Amino acid sequence: MPIEFADFGRRLVLIAGPCVIESEEHVHRMARGIREAVGEFVFKASFDKANRTSVGAYRGPGLKEGLRILAGLKAEGPKAEGFPILTDIHEPWQAEAAAEVADILQIPAFLCRQTDLLTAAGRTGRIVNIKKGQFVAPHDIHRAAEKVASTGNNRVVLTERGSSFGYNNLVVDMRGLKTMRDAGWPVVFDATHSVQLPGGAGAASSGQPEFIAPLARAAVAVGIDGVFVEVHDQPEKALSDGPNALRLELLADFWRSLLEIDALVRPLAK
């Protein structure tokens, strides 16, 4: 089922999938496994991870092959999967091609102030999800949304993914979720990157996955519009961000608990 911008506000939207495209088979296996666990959701995976810690780290299949794989999740015909798609873009020239496949274009946190990237994404007319940089205050990120909106595209979502707290650590200020939402844009909480320890493993990032569920429950209790979670069937073998990914077998109970909290607080968070 397609994702509509109005869904952010009508219900708690789940954005889930592996960090990066590992293979065509893995993408399809993960998408089907997530749907079996939670039902309706937006599938996310990156065709390129341009901000890996180490130059030798796996980045993904690249734009052309990655978009071909993601398009297979939406292919028309009797075997159509029909998954809504979110993927990152890192450079303005990627926006138009990615928009032919993706329902949501994501601006990575490190690039959230790049005006040319934001406006290129806005001009596609797609929903644009801006990850709040670890270095950006909650009361400042609305300026990035305004850059997208300057193109005439107001379909912007803001995602909290933690703030730098010294070296190799992140912290989440739950007050920031309300601050971001009060600026007038739907807000998503990234429950997995928020427990990342950037560069914490030396040549790669580490993480504290035991805090994924507690932080997600707290964020939903504040009142948000969606949850972003990187999911993998074998996090210990993931080619990117495995240490802070949620194991697929835990997803169903995780999502059920968040929906129960959302049902309680959504009437109060209007």
C-alpha cells in the first residue's frame, strides 16, 4: 500500500529494514519477514552508505543496481510486492533517479544542512525525511525543513537520531521531540541509530541494542508520528550497523508494545 504524507499524523508509521542493500535476495527476504511481523510499513535500505567509518567498509551496490533491486519490491504484475520504499540520497544529482523508485527520500544526518541536496529532494515532489544531525539542536532543524519547503514541497518529516554526547556516544533528549513537532512538521524517532556508538569499535561503529525498545517506548509516550528502526535477521553478520540493529525475531513484540502506547497517548498529543 502506498505511503501518504497524511499517514504521519493519522497513525504511528513504521519505517524498517536493513541499513544497506546486501543482496537482492536479502532485501526481499527482509521485506517479507518484516511485513509478516508487523503488517503495513515502509521498507528502508540504502543503495550507498557514503559515510562509513572506514574506507574499506561495505557501502552497498550503488545507485543503479540498488534502485533496480528496490524497484523489484514495487514491481507491477501478479507477483507485485507493493512495498513503500525509503532510501537515502547523498548528492543532488541522485534525487531525481531515486524519486522514480522511492516514496520517501531521506537526507542523512551528516548532510542535513546541505541546501542543494535539500532543495533537489524537494523538487522531486516526494516525501522528504530529514535526519536531524547529531550536531543540530532540536529548535534549529526546522530550518532544514524550510529549505525543502522553499521548492513548494511541504511534505517534510523530521527524524531524531540522537545528539553527540562527548566522543563515541549519543544521547536522546526527549524534550527535543516535542520541540521539533511544535515547529509544525511530523516527527519520527530513529530508535536504532540513537543507540549507536559512532566509531566505538575503532574501524566501525558499535551500539547498545538493549536500549532500542526502552528509548522507542519513551519516544512514543512523548507523542510522535513514526518510528524508524533498522532490522536484520542476523545482526552479527550485517554488513553495516549490525551492532545497533534490532533482530527481526524481536520486531513483532517491539511494534505491538509501541502501538499500545500510541493508542493511549495519541489523543493527548494533539
